[in-house]
Amino acid sequence: MSHDLATLDASAQAELIRSGEASPRELVDAAIARIEKLNPELNAVIHERFDAAREEASSGDLPDGPYRGVPFLLKDLGGNMAGEPYHAGMALLKRHDFRAARDAYFTERIRKAGFVILGRTNTPELGVKPITEPLAYGPSRNPWDTSCSPGGSSGGASAAVASGMVPAAHASDGGGSIRIPAAHAGLVGLKPTRGRSSFGPDLGDRWNGFSVELVVSKSVRDTAGILDVTHGPAPGDPYYAAPPSRPWAEWLDTDPGRLRIGLLERGPRGIEIDSACRDAARTTAEALRELGHEVVESHPESLESNDFGSGVASVIMCNTARALEAWGEKLGVEVGCDDVEPMTWALAEIGRKMPSTELLRHLERIHSLSRETAAWWQSGFDLLLTPTCGAPPPRIGGLEVPDAPTPLAAFAKTAIYAIFTSPFNATGQPGISLPMHWSEDGLPIGAQLVADHGREDLLIAVATQLEKARPWQDRRAPLHA
């Protein structure tokens, strides 16, 4: 095969199979070889199912979907797969060798699309950090600089895709966990509209509707295509997003017209952000103006409210408390402070003590802020442009606060990475991070575009314009297959 498979996106790899230039088994074998070569240094893949993947790729039973034979990785948080390990970054589940009883609906749809699942990727404990350094499995490393984090909570996924192990990988986002690792690893990361993907059959939603699932990928067309094969309600879902008028992949070549885009290049609430992150927003604004769009400094005033941050934190704390309780029920044990990481336990302790009426008060305030935020879009704006994060990828261990009086100091230190992302988990709006800038020392810096509810179509159309105007796919991480 003359193609350098490590550089091809999922769409290109699928075309090789359709044209007869490659077989599913060849693509799977090549991806496994890349993982075996790179994973010892990156620690992206923590559960392997190589033999099963080879068998599936060689069988005549592989579904004839649009990504037939393309290798793929699932995040070890969500995306359950029957009989496979599922540890959610927890040493507790690792000790119990916990395995999923059935496939998640997301996993079923990925398999129906023809993807061949090679294993599962590293994630922080219960997904509560924007870095991937669980005590259970150790840190994942960024292929752009292995002393740095690839972000979180989908950090193993971003390291795997950015290094060329696989062309796309499952990711989920409850406060930025698709967009942050995409920004830190030079990838495309779309957080869909609330309810766009199903968490069934085991859950109705996650984090009170803040969390959604999709992928990190090399290209906008992969993101759109994979959204097409994974979206939609499943039986018993408590709510779902309205279906699109046509497939999202059709928006790749659709001219969205001249859009009015607001720009927020500084940190909200007076928070200082890194100059490279401001530059990412400015560079993207310049590119959008060159494409004919109107870009003006404007943003929803609701983003200046501290209530977004306190509301999101309260939801995370209460859901962490319930997660530990639920895992104890499944395992038949009482989960104690020695079973989880200190920060996880500290979050859960606050969540346990929080009155139900206080959580409801926070949710009511978030709903009020969401309406205020949506009003900005209704006032004549199509998109909002921001940096994805407030700081570049941190050093491994750089967010630890070893001498702090409370483990929550580390949680507070991570807030700079989610200041532009988490508000839109609260509102439920779609947002996409694009690799539009690189720092002086060569690290990727993402820019985020946010649309109104249900308008992934605009994000895909404009992201495609930017991908053509300022191409990123020829950039290679120093550690690449």
C-alpha cells in the first residue's frame, strides 16, 4: 500500500476500502502496529482488544456502513462495550476488573457504521479534570510535547488521534472534554447540541444534561460524518434535540452566506488568559473576515456572571457523589475515601452535603442564564468566536497543588481551561474547537465557535471554510506514526 495511513482521516481510509485499495484487516493491522509503537510513550490506549478487532475485520459480518473497516477507539468513560473492561479512570473499578454488561447505544451506532474498535482510551477519574492523569493508569502525554498534557477528559483519545494511531476516536464533553483536548492536540472537536446523542440504555443523561458524546478527529468532514451516524433519539431517552433538515455532511460544501459573528478574545469576569489563546481568537477572526463574514466585538453579557461557574461546579459535585454511590451499589461495596483520588472524594463530599433545594436553585439560575445567553443569538448574531481555553496545554503534573490545605485547590486551578467551554454545556448549545493557532514553542492552540441550539450546520459549514482557508492537516506532531 502506497498510502501513509497514519496521515489519512477516517473518510479517506473508508474510501480505500470501498475502492479495493485496502482491506479492513490491512487498516486494522496497520493501526495496531502504530499503537504498539507509540503507546508506550503516550499512554493513550489502556485497554486493548486487538485479537477481537482482527477477527472482526477479517470476517464477512462486518457491517457495510460508511466507515466499514476503519479503526476506532472508545473512551473509557461512556461508550460501554459488552464484555470489555470499563473503568472510568477509577482504580476501584480496575481492582474489581469491572466489565460492561452490554453495548451503549453510541457504541452500537459506531459499530453499525462499520468502525472496528481496537480498544479504549485513558481518561481522568470520572472525567472531572481537563487533564488525563488518573492514578489508576498514569498520565497520557501530548504528542506535540510529551512533557505536556493532551487535555481531558478525552485526553487519551486526543493523544491517539494526534499521533496518528487512529483517524478518529470517541470523546465526551460535560464541561469542555471534547473541545479542550482537541485544542491541546491540534484536532477538530465538536460538542453537539444537548440531547443530540443518547446515553442509553444505562443512563438517561449525564451531569444533568451538561454532557454529550461524539469524537475528536483530524477533519471537519469526519466530525460531520460521524455525527450523522451517531445522532438521534433512542427508546426511553428523557429528551432529544430536533433532527437536522438534512445530513450534516451535506453542509461541508454549503455556503452559509455572510454571517454576523461576535468576538470575545479576553477572559470573562476579568480573568487573565494567555496571550497565545487571545491570538488564536484574533487569528480566526482575521480569517473569518477574509472569508467575507462580519466579525465584531460582542458576546452575551451572561458570560460575565459568576453563577455559571458556581452552577457548573455544583452539578459536577452532586453528580460525582451519586456516581460513587452508584458504583458502590453495582460492586456491592461501600466506596470510601481510600478508593478514589483525593479531589474526587472532596468533590463528592460537598455534593453529598448539598441540599437538594440548593442544587435545584443552581439549576434554576443556569436555566435563567441560558435564556439570557440565547437572547444574544436572537439579537442578530449567528456565531460567537472565543479562544477554546484560557491557557496552553499544561505540563504533566502542573495542575497539582501538593501543599494546599484542600484537594479542591487543584479543581480551582483547572478552571482556566474551561472558562470558555463550560458555559455552553450549561446552555446546551453546540460548540466546535478548531486548530487555528500554534504557540511560539509549537503547541496547538484552539479557537472555539459557538452556535445557537441545533445549529451544528452553521458550525460545520464555517469550520469547513476555515479548514480550506487555513489548512491544518499537513501539520504533524513531533511524535507521529
